[in-house]
Amino acid sequence: MAGLRIGSRGSQLALWQAQHISALLRARGHVVQIEIIKTTGDRITDVALAKVGTKGMFTKEIEEALAAGEIDFAVHSLKDLPTQIPAAFEIAAITRRGDPHDVFCSSRYADIHKLPQQARVGTSSLRRQAQLKALRPDINVYPLRGNVDTRLRKLAEGEYDGIILAAAGVERLGKTELVRQVLPVEVMCPAAGQGALAIEIRSRDSEARRHVTFLEDSAARATTTCERALLNKMGGGCQVPIGALAEMRDGRMHLEAIVARPDGSQVLRESGEGNDPVEVGEIVGEKLLRGGGDAILAEVYSQSAVSPQQP
């Protein structure tokens, strides 16, 4: 049987994800090779994500390798994929979703509310920054880039009083010792698609599609489709202060979503429910835009928004 080539970023978490998919494919008799591809987001590590302003900053180079036939498919964190994928590609499978929530990590404090006045909290996400500042206007938010290990090391060395990470990432790497609080959606609405893995292929590659069909999880597909429909409606990407979390409740799709000013001075919340994931996402997105979200996003896109200050 011919070998399959997976494209992946080189971070510890990205490699865990690629190796996880590789193991599932090998269990079905495939020979699998992982190709590490450095992306724009990996090269630019000294600038807050929101200031880079590049769509697909963690996926563009991987898609170029896919288009060139250098790899057979790519494994992405779904939240890194732009909502509008070029016609040359498709998401062939979305795997069973991990915990979509964010977590508060700290060496000294049990939860966000117990942080002292003027505490130093690390994140380079405008979405997380905005919700942190809304909850605790007194805290100081500082940029924090790098892989999960790097961020946790900086925390352990005392550079920060706390940091915010994705629950799924720390769980997958077994780095949960400093997790103090799983943040509920009312406190920290997560990124659209957080916790889910996407398998991307060339759109006409029926053989690759056939190999990965078994990885598809219908629940993960439905909930993330709803969240990404909202993001697409609002014209947002993974670097904007928009949060979305969908789940099935009594057989219907329920969506909670926010858009916020980066300084936390305004957080707009909306929710919706229905049977069609895309329709629910678009309706809630429209409500947020009409309620003032359009003005918030215009400000962010004009680059007048303040990114996390430098230490």
C-alpha cells in the first residue's frame, strides 16, 4: 500500500495532533509519514497575533504544499482555518471534538477572581483579552506567544500570575498540572472550532477522502459548522474578539456567542437555537452585528484597537 503524507506545523501540539491521526491511519494498515511545514504564524513570534493581520497565518504554507502534491492531506486545529477555504481544498473530516473551553492556569492562584489587583495575565488573543478585561478591568494583560510548553514555562518562572490556554491543548499534551479553572462560556466564550481537528484534502482527491472518512464525527461537524457560520457572517478570523460555542440541547442546535471591544469596555452577547446549524450561526451573527458588533469589528480592523502591551 502506498504511503500517506500528512502536513503539519512543527509545534509540540501540532505534532501530537498529526501523530494522533497517523496512529489511527496506521491501525487501518496505512504507512504514514509526517511532513513538518513552517507557517507564517510560526515565523512571526514577537508580534501579537492580532497585529499580524494575515488570514490563514497558520495554514497558508501547508495548503501550498497540499496544492503542489507534496502532501496528501493536512491536519489543522480547526480554529486556525479561515471560514472561507479556497475551492481547491475541502475539509474531508472533523474528528471527535476535545473540550472546547479555555482554562485558567496559575502557579499561585486558584481562579481568576483570586488574582490580586494589577495581576499580570498572559495571552495574545484579543478574544481572551477582551473577556478578561471585562471580568477584571484592573488586571494587566501581556502578550504571550509560543507553544504550550513555552507558555507554561514562562508561567512557572514567574513572568505571569496566570495565563489562559485552550483546554484541549493542555489535555492532549498531558500538561494539566497548572490548570486551576475551566472557564465557563459565561466567563470566557471560546474560539469558533476550538478543540476540533480538521483534515484538509484537495477537493478532487477522492482517494484521500476515502482514507479519512472514518475520522468524521457528525456532532463535531454540526457544532463547528454552526460556530464557523457565525464567524463567516461577521467577517471574522481567528485573531478577532469573537467567541462562539454551539452544542446540541434536546435535539436542537444551541449557540452562545460574543463580540467584544479589546479593552473589555463592551461585550455583546447573543444566543440562538434551531435545527439548521448554518442558519442558527448566521442569525446569531446578524444579531451581534446589528447590536453594535459591526462598529466593534470596524474599529478592530482599522487597527485602532490596542493589542496586549509589551512587558
